[in-house]
Amino acid sequence: MAMATLDIFRSTVGAVALVFARHALDEALERVKSRKMFGSPMSNLKLIQAKLGDMSLDIDASALLIYRAVWTKDNSADRITREATMAKLFATEAAPTCYRRSCKNFW
């Protein structure tokens, strides 16, 4: 019973981390669209696009893992320990990575 409760909280923690990562990406996107470098917006640079793409990839993967865990629970699964743990682990590692990339590269 206790593990089943933890499964729900793991998914919730992953979802909170996902919100932080999405916020970092949104702020980075705003920054690169408004900042000029070499006479054009920073968003036109291929390296910047690649870094934003990496952030977006981590965010989408986190979201899909969280959605899968929650969907599995909603469809009458007794235990979702594996799915919830994977979602929480990936999302909580991706969020600080996105923030680091955002702060390091765009400010």
C-alpha cells in the first residue's frame, strides 16, 4: 500500500520538475528571439538552435514518461513503480540540466 502511494507522488514530483524545465526553455526562447548577435537574432545561429533542441528533447521525453505513468495508473494498474520511477528520475535530472543550459548559454 505504501509503495502504491509513493508511485503517485513520484509522478507528481516528475510533473513539477517538468514545469521548471519548460519554464527554463520558455525563458531561453524569449531571450534568443530578442537578443541580437552578429547583426541577426541569436535564434538564427545553428549552435543555439541545437542547444534549444536538446532542451526541448529532454522536456518532451520527460512529459511522455510522466504521461505514460499517469495513464497506466488511470487504466487500473495496481502498481506503477517502474513507470513512476523512470518518469521521476528522468524529469528531475532533465530540469536542472535545462536550467543550467539556459543560464549558461543565454544570459
